[in-house]
Amino acid sequence: MSDWKMLCRVQDIPKLGARRVTRKVGGDVAIFRTADDKVFALLDKCPHKGGPLSQGIVFGESVACPLHNWTIGFGDGCAAAPDVGCVQKFSVLVEGDTVSLDLNELNAPDAVASEPEGVGAKMNAAA
Ligand code: FES
């Protein structure tokens, strides 16, 4: 059974943008919002060379990495062909306008508090 951690409201995530959840271990998690308000979460690390996907451009149900423009799909966390590679995907629960992530997947009860930064604002998973 999942232990969900409420992180924010859907409207706290920029439409066609992302926020980041910082973790002490395992790397940050990027939470994306599509044009039709679907929410997805991926490790904030492009499978190519580690670019910050939270700083990428969201279109459809994908994000274009800001470094070399690989397209990473939200459904499977994998790069669109001809590129090859996948990034960790995280389960997202949206209830009403509340966005939660699976605490077991986050595995970061001691996440680091941080301030908004750049295009993708950060959040604290340990709120
Ligand atoms: S690091 Fe993302 S496309 Fe190269």
C-alpha cells in the first residue's frame, strides 16, 4: 500500500512547466503539469547526460531536455527514438487539486528544504 506525501496543489506547478522536489539521496524529482492539467513526475536527470528536465519545455505528455533537446515521455520516462534511455518515473496521486507522491518511491523522509529557483521552482518533500 502506498504512503502518499502531499506536496502541492496542481496550480502551484506552472502550466507546461515543472517544480522540483529536492532529496538528500537519489537526486531531485521533477513534477510536470501538462496543458490539460495532468501531472507527472520523473527523476530530474535526463538519461542522456543528466540535464535538468525540470528546466525543459513541456509539450503533450513529454518534456524536451534543455541541454540537447531529447524528448522524454512522461508515460514511461524514456527517450523518443532514435534516442535511447530512460529515467526513473514516480507515481503521482492527484486528489482534487492536491498533488502527492509515493513516499516509498521518494524514499527521502529527510529531504532538503529549498527555495524556488529558475523556471522550475523547488519544493520540500519533508513538509
Ligand atoms: S542531457 Fe538531456 S538531451 Fe543531453
